[in-house]
Amino acid sequence: MDIAQKLEVLADAAKYDVACTSSGVTRAGKRGQLGATSSAGCCHSFTPDGRCVTLLKVLMTNTCIYDCAYCVNRASNAAIQRVCFKPRELADLTIEFYRRNCIEGLFLSSGVIGSPDDTSELMIRTLRILRHEYAFRGYIHTKAVPGTSPELVSELGLLADRLSVNMELPSEKSLQLLCPQKSKGTILAPMRQIADSIAEDAETHALVRRRQTTYLSAARPKRAARAFAPAGQSTQMIIGATPETDHHILNLAASLYKGMHMKRVFFSAYIPVVTDTRLPQTDRIQLNREHRLYQADWLLRFYGFEVDEIIDAEHPFLEESVDPKANWALNHLDLFPVEVNTCSREMLLRVPGIGVRGAQLIVSARRQSTLGEQELRKIGIAFNRARYFITCNGAYCGSGADFSREWLLAQLKKPIEGGRHGRRADRLLAGQLSLFSEDQSDAAQAATLLPEKAS
């Protein structure tokens, strides 16, 4: 099988791994080396099904010794063609895509071929070629396979910018049901090792920066060539394949952020791609639930919310009709309206329609002048949502509103418009950017980007 065919199979198999994230690391170009990365991220254009294509997102192999019930690559699925890249093939392919300015980095995952250590060694050999032979400084996100030996996880962390170990499912009971060959311990062990290594590496670099020792000899201690996973670690869990509640899922995510210093927890709505009696017997994909979980996750990470403020055991599922922040505001109408010219930043962050950037701009702008409707619109907040919860210089902005939960709920259910003021104005594109014309087939697209002598 040639490289184009392998790419077609393994890139398609990788679409179930979530990686629509910024790179989280900045590294400038360097003379004699190839590539650079920006913390602004690699996500610039997407395929029609939503995958980011500026990262070469691919599996090392779709061969797998595990038989996870929900996975299209599971060992018992005889309907798919099994393919494996050689390390040299994948490294050369990545560089050819990069040189043609089609990608900015690599997202590398894999099925488990032979054993976790065998799989990790294949990925390490690929990354060594990229980092050492090609001197590639671009962004690399790699999956660490549960069960991999600590020595190999350490080496992966020194070659990749971000590591991730998939949590897979929200509870140990569900893991035993759908992934009987995996265990909670084998998943948490590399997570904990990665978290500890990142913390130790950060502490070491901080000590080096603060060191005041003057070295008289010519031999100075060498600094590490690379930091350990400088963009941190992330994880992914499947939502909807098992009966766990949103309350359980968000508490688990919060514990991962605090205990494992996770950069990002991804939620992936269960997609029925294989048939199994242990799985839900429905074709429904809970995309709206996934969306609400991401919104709640954002509140935990950037808005100062606690899980118990967003959701509780008595109401264990997020409200689907409105976002979690709006639902919190509707349940705490006694705290509103707030005066935008005097209230704290923390309270501004709890106003529907005002985000982190908007709150910061309001705090900065009100030092110079008193803010009114026009000023708030120019700042770029979603004023049509926020106006029901704020006053400007003592005047209520939602004049004519029935300040009741039922009436406000009906208003907040309406879709948000892009707006015609401030930062939102004149920023609409005619269509989604694409690397390829619509009339090209997937195979033809891949073939045009491959090196001529690929085999």
C-alpha cells in the first residue's frame, strides 16, 4: 500500500480524537532549523466535518489489541483495513506537508499495536526523526498510550509539545463495562507522571532563571535542550455512551484540572460507529449536551465558577435550552441588575453577554469615563443579552422588560446575532476557508501533497 492510501485510511480513523485546541506554546524559528509555533494555535481552517486541517491529524496505526466497545478500530472489527505507517514515512509526510505550507504541526495518535511500549516506540522514532534529523520546531501533540513504561513517557514528553492520555469514560464502572482490557490505574499513572514531570521541569527552569551564581570557568552547566511537554497535557472522555450525569462529569473534570493540572478536558459526544449490545441503541448524537459541557467547562476555567454553582446533585443535567451562565443568572435574579460602572470584575463575569475580554475592557474603560449603551456596544459585548442584567449610571438598560425568570428565559433562548457594532462589525466571511477545491476527491487531495518519490 502506498503512502497516499495509508494517509487516507489513518487520517480518517483519527477524526474521533478531539484536538481543536490552540498549541499553547510559543517557539520562534531558528537559523538552521525548520518551523516555529505560536501559542495562538494551529486551528485556522477546517474540513466539512469539523476537523482541523492545519495540524496533520493522523494515527500511527489503526491496528489495536484492545476491544473497546465504542471504537471503530477495536480488535474484533473485521470490516476495516489495518494499516501502519513506518516512522520514516510519517516523518517525511509531515515535513512535505509543512514545506507546502499546508500544516503547522502534527497531531499523532495511534491504536495499540503489539503492546503499549511497542506503539510508543514507533511514535518516538517518528518524533526523533522530526526533531533531530529535520530539526523541526513546529507544534507536536502526541497521545501517550495507557500502560506505557515511565521511561518512554518521559522521552515522549521531551519530544512533543503537548501530551494527552484519554480518560475514555467518566467512571471506572463504565470503563470496566466497555473497555475491559483497560483500567483506571493504567490511565491515571501516566497522567500523574506527566503532571509531576511538567511541574518539576517548570521548577527547574525557574531556579535556572533566578540563579545568580557567576561561573569563572568556561564550562557552564548545560540547560535542557527542550522543556518537558511545554504546552501541558489534556484528556478526552466520551459523553453519552454510558449513564453518568453532567454533575458527575464536571466534578471529574474539575478534579483533573486541580489534581493533574490539566490544560484541557475534551468532551466527545458518543458517535455510533459500531454495533454492540453494551452501547445505547440509538442513532442520536448528543451534540447539544457536548456543547453545554464545554460552556460549563469554560466557566470553571476562566470565569471563577465552582461546579456546585453550575449544577447540583438534585438537578444533575445541564439545562439544554440556555447556556449554564445564563441559567445561573436566572436562578440568582436577586443579585441583578448590577451597575457596570462600579461593580467588581468578578460580578461582571457573571453577567450573561459579558465575557472575559469584555469584563476586562469595561474595567479599563470606566477609569476614564462613565459607560453607557454606546460605549458598551463598541467594547463588543453581547449587549442585547447583557442589558437585562445591568444598569448604566443608575439607568436600567432593559427598559420595558418583565424582570421575571420566565420572561428572561424566553429572551435568552433566542440565537445570538453577530451584531453591527464595535469588534463584531464587518467581520463576517463569505464562507469557511478550505485548502482544497470542492470538486477534488480526498485521494486526489492527498496525492497532490505527497512527495513525488513517496512509496
